[in-house]
Amino acid sequence: MRVHELARELGLRSSKDVLDKLLEHGMQLKNHMSPLTEEQEALVRQAFPSGSAAQAASQPVAAPEKKTVLVRGPIIVKEFAEQLGLKPNQLIAEMMMMNIFASINERIDLKIAQQLAEKHGAHLEHEKKQIERKPVTKAAEPAAEPTEDRVEELATRPPIVTFMGHVDHGKTSLLDKIRNAKVAASEDGGITQHIGAYTVTLNDRQITFLDTPGHAAFTQMRARGANMTDIAIIVIAADDGIMPQTREAIQHARAAKVAIMVAINKTDLRGANVDRVKQQLQKEELAPEDWGGTTICCPVSAVTGAGIDHLLEMILLQADMLELKSNPTRRAQGYVIEARLEPGMGPTANILVKRGTLKVGDAITCGPYWGRVKALISDKGIKVRTATPSMAVKVLGLTAVPEPGMEFQVQANDRVARDMSEKACAEKREQEIAVAPKRLTLDDLMRPAAAQAKDARKLRIILKADVQGSLEAIQNALAGIKSDKVQLDILLTGVGNVSSNDVLLARASEAIIVGFHVSKDDGVNAVAKREGVEIRLYSIIYELLDEVRNAMVGLLEPVVKQTVVGHAEVLQVFEISKKGKIAGCRCTDGRITSRSRARIKRKGEVLFEGALNSLKRFQNDAAEVREGQECGLRLDHFSDFQVGDVIECFEIEKIAQQL
């Protein structure tokens, strides 16, 4: 038997397999036509059992498995296209062929996604809930901290105090006197613009003060300050007494269920009347202690410093009565007081630790954001390693700027913090797109422009502020401007200076840019001038709100009002070849002015209405002709005067509409 015959019988693909096997045993043949001895044939048959190779060759090649696409939560066009290995515009084009119109950030139905996946040879698996990551080992997952603290772990902590009250009643000045610093002098308009936190030491004991603004626009910030605090001190000017914002502050303190104290400020003024303030407090159900009530009232003066020591002693006494305690050994937990984006530092947050101890290097989560604490800076600008309960510090290391009032918490490690942040981001995103927007149809595209003209007029603005708290406060104040005639549309809000991108967005959206306590980046003025975008910067909130309100009024067409000022009768018509006809008239009532408009009436019918071209009396130009006087006048584009015509003069007044 020859080599090629044996290979065919054994089902081998080529004779080379036989030759290679013989060569391994030192038997060399020339080619596949060479004859084999019985010994060689037996050796090959033993190496390649009959039928095994043939069976392997005869088995069909398995079809490639479908790619599995796993989707969690809502199916978004952009993400789904990436999972299918397509560009978003390709996927949008394919959906348009299916008569489905969706934008890049819009979500699509599960059935549509399954059809698209099948079209591209993929199998779609959809999970509504986030799959929890399984730990590699039981020891790798850190144990969760108990929510309740044991009594033996609790230690006394400093009280957190908030000054609240009416604007200009001396909250910041009073705090200045306590901590011997000047803040009010640097505030524009003498109004505190942001929430600050300061620690004061008295007799080896500490007190943390939260200074909240008193203006009505910062209502929510003030309410948040009350929720963070243990003791709310209502500051009332002894000469003004209780004002509307004072009552508002009392309501917030009661809603937060915190202890209330009263500081009667400006007692050094001649018009100060402490007893009158105490009478007003009784009407607000805050009876003073010396009048048989339970509310501690301390007369003070931020100018002379009188009563300050007594106020601080009463704060410590109130704290002892409240028995404020916290566990300093657990992971830190607290709230964000203020947050901003600072040059050279990135996102920073002023936080207040409620319990636990915050350390440099801790992994913290704050809503959808997380980070590792890079540095802690005290209110005095000193870098510290730890922050104990009731201590306010600035934190560096977060991934983004959180919102004021957000709760922060220290996690076991970076992985846990990152996972919790991703989960919070997914939940927030799912809430934002829970209701899918209406798809664009051809009917919408073919709708005439006249149908869209019925929409209310819009004032579009881009709002920039230096800190998140001011941004939120201004938004709330602008939301309070109600109008059925003009709609205020805030296209974009952000923290930081006005940038070129803001100008380009304003140009595309026909919007104006409003900035509060911010400046412009380099080159922004040139871009704004080229694009024709108006940028308004403010440092006082009153001016900002007034300007926006005036801009909304400016969008309304003024109401045109006609006022008849006088009548004249045509007595004679004069022909002048160069200038046409001139009417010689006598003013019968009222007056005729050169700025007036005229209406020609003949037998009760109006023939013409237009402006006066000239008004003369005895060859001289006249500004005004009164009742009983004669004059000559000429009108634009009308000269067909007749004796007996009545000329009615009127003035047009444009009156601005109200919102």
C-alpha cells in the first residue's frame, strides 16, 4: 500500500501527516507515492486509528455565538449605540427608517432595542435593577457600621449655633464682635451673601457659629442652616422690634425643632426699647425667662460689646441643658454648608461634622459625588489632620461641586465610595429621564409658524454665581417673579466666571448672561462684542432682581394711549406753489403743538391722519397755539383742505405694561 492510499483510508487531510509520523521514528520516505512495508503501515495505523480523523473532519463547524448586550435601567440611544459598536448617528438613522424619531440622549422602548440588537447580530438582556458586585472573599467586604451609637462611646460635643433674623438687625456685626473679625465691612450692601461657619473658644469650651443671611431671597438657605444647628439665636434690633423676616426665622427654627434663644441687639441706640421687644415675643409665644417664660433673652450691643459675655455663657448653659453628645470614634457624617469651584484647588466644600471624626485620606460620598480627602482647612485657614464633631472645615478632593445641604458620609474605602457614587448617579439620571419626552413627528415639523406664535414671550437668561448657595437662592428669587405675560426661562446655571462657551450658548439661544459676584474670563468681552451678547454683572441681589424684572417688562409691547389735546377749524386755504396748500385755522379749544399728530374730519368723517409738517403764527414758526389764536399749518401727504374742516390734534403716549 502506498502513502497516499493509506492517508485516504484513514481519513487524513494530506499524506504529509503519514510522512511526518514515520519521520519521527527514523523512517524516511521520498514522497506520498512511495510503497509502505507492513511494519510502517502498522505503525501509522496505530498512530491514526481508522475513522477518528475522518469523523473529526466530517463534523460541521459550529456557528459563531451571538454577542450578548447587557443593559441596566433605561436604554439610552448613545449608550446603546456604543454597546452595539455603532456610532449614535448610525443608530438614529436606522430608527428613522423605522419611523422612530429620537435624540442622542433620549431613551427607547425595550422592543425597539431588541429589534435593533437582532439586526446587528446581538442578543439583548435587560435588567431593571443594578446588579450588586459580589466580593472576591468574605474578608474583602468591610463590615457596615452600626447606625446607633452605644452610650459608653458618646462624648460631649460643642453646640452649633445659628444667628437668624431680619436684614440689617446686626447678625454679622454681632458675630464679628464675638470672634473679633471684620466681615460686614467687606460685604456689598452690608448684607451677608453666603453661609459661613466659625468656631469660637470660651473658657476652654468651643462654640460653632453658622452665620445665615437675613435677606428674604435666602429663605431656603436660612431654613437649611436651622436644620443643621442645635441652638437658633433670633437677633432682633431693639429699635425696630420683630419684623416679617424675624417671624419667618422663628418659623424655620420651630420647624427644625431646635432650641430658640433671643439676642436683643442695638441696645446702645437712643430709640432702643427692650421691653417692647419682649412684649412682641410674648405674642409670638416666646415668653422671656425674666417674665415667667422659658425663652432666654439677652440684651446685647454689637457696637459696644455690652452683654456679649452673658450671651456666650447662656449659650453654654443651654448646651448643657440639651446634653449634646456624639460618638467621635465612628466614621464621620455631616452636612455641606457651602461649596464652590476654586482656582488651584478644584471643587471645595465647607462641611460641618455632626458625628464621627473626619481624617485626611478618608473616602467620602456626598450625594452623587465622591472623593478622597486631600486636605482639611479650618475656619482660621490652618491645615488640620482631623475634624471632630461640631467642627466646620473646608474639604479638598471631591470629584465635583456638591449642593449646599447635602449629607456627606465617610465610607470604608475608595471602592465602596465609588460604587455608592455610581449608584446615586444612576438613580438621579433615571429620575431625570423617567418620563420620556414626546417624540418629534412629521406633523410637528409641518406645523405652521403662526401656531407657535401663540406661546408666551420668553426672557432667556444664563445665570452664573460664585458659589452654589447664592446660585440656588437667586433661582428661588427669580422663580418668585410671577407673570402670565412673560415667561422667564433659565437656560443654564453654573458656578464660576462667565466663559466663552456661555457667550456662544447665549448667542444661539438669544439669551442674556447674568452674573452674581463673578467676573469674565480672558477674551470673553471680545467674543460677546462679536456675537452681540449682553453680559450683566451684579454684586447686590436687589439690583439683579430689579434688572431682570425690568427686562421682562421690556419684552411687553407698551400700551398705546391717544389723548386729544385740541381742535382747530379751517377758515381759509392758501395756495403756495412750492409747498402746496396751507390751512389757515383758529384753535377752537385746547391747544395745538408742533409735535402733535392731526386727524382731518369733514362732516364727522375722518379723511386723513398724519403728522404736522409745520405750524406757524404770523410768518414765524410756533411750538404751540392756544385756544382762540389763529395759525397756519401744513400736514404731511395731505393738502386737500376745505373751509369748515375740523382738525383734531392728539398725542400718543406709550405706557409700559405691568407683569
